[in-house]
Amino acid sequence: VEADIGISEGKFAAFLDKGTPAEAKEVIDAAGKLLFPGIIDCHAHLNEPGFTWREDFATGSRAAAVGGTTTLIDMPLNNDPPLINSDVFRMKFDLIDKKAVVDYALWGGLIDDNYNDLVGLQECGVAAFKAFVCPCGKPFPNVNMGQVKAALELLKPYGALCGFHCEEYGMILEAEKKAQEEGRNTVRDFLDAHD
């Protein structure tokens, strides 16, 4: 759509037919250009601290900015240590705050034994909590549905958001059994090789 766009205090304020007279402090001629709102990537894996040889906040946030992403929400797993308590949150924040060139937020981890850390993470300002309901490896133990219920009850008064990998482990085990019978590689082979 060709249009004139009014911006006030950094936000879209009006979309006008092309050439509509309007008062403006500054006019930018963007003829022939495309204009998009900033993209929010709510599932980023930037690997800092720990695996910065893969990617860190300096390189990842620069790449995001080049692609039009203005906000990254980083996941808690691909870090060493994973973001599962307020001490790790503060350490990670201190590492990345100086490097990020876009806005960011952090997911907190929900694992099988960090219930005492969840409120502290919420108070630090995590955007949401991430958990797996089937095994995904040693650094980030999965939760069972009883633990999910307990965590949701604990976090409900805070209005906290929780996200869960939705795999049903029984289905995975059956598919894995079939793959083994057929001589194909399995998730278990992968996890065993990477312990």
C-alpha cells in the first residue's frame, strides 16, 4: 500500500492517503522504499554465556538488526550455565547488556528442581518460563506433568507466562523403538553421543 505515515514518539500514529496534507516536525521522503514495524523474535538462541563460539549477543543482535528485528527474546537452554536462577540471570544480563544493539528480554528456565528459584526469576524480569516435558539432555532436565501443575500454581499470582515443548514422550518412545528395530539412528543415540 502506498501511504503517508505519521509517527509520534517513535510509534505509528497515522496512515494517510498519499499526499494528504499533515503537520510534521520532519518529513522523510521514503518513495520507493518498504516500511515495516520492527520484528520481535520471541524464540532466539544466542548461546551466551557458554557457547559464544556459536553465536553471542554482539553478533546475534547485529544480525537481527540488519534483518529488521528490533527485539530478541533469548531462550534459557543454549547457555552454560542455563538460565534457571536469579544469579545466572544477573550474570547473563551483565554480559549481554553492553553488547546488544537491539532490545532484548530473557526466558527463564523451568526444570525439575528449581521451584525455589522461579519467583526470583520472575522478579528479575524474565519474559516467560520455558520447560520440556520429555528428555532433552543433561543441562536442562525435563519436567513431568505434576511438576508443570506445581509450577503453574506457584507462578499464577504473578501472571507469569510459561511455554512448554509439547512432545508426548510415549509417542517418542514408540517411534524410537520402531527406528531401532529398523536400524535407524534415534534421539537416544544423539543424546548418548552428546552427554
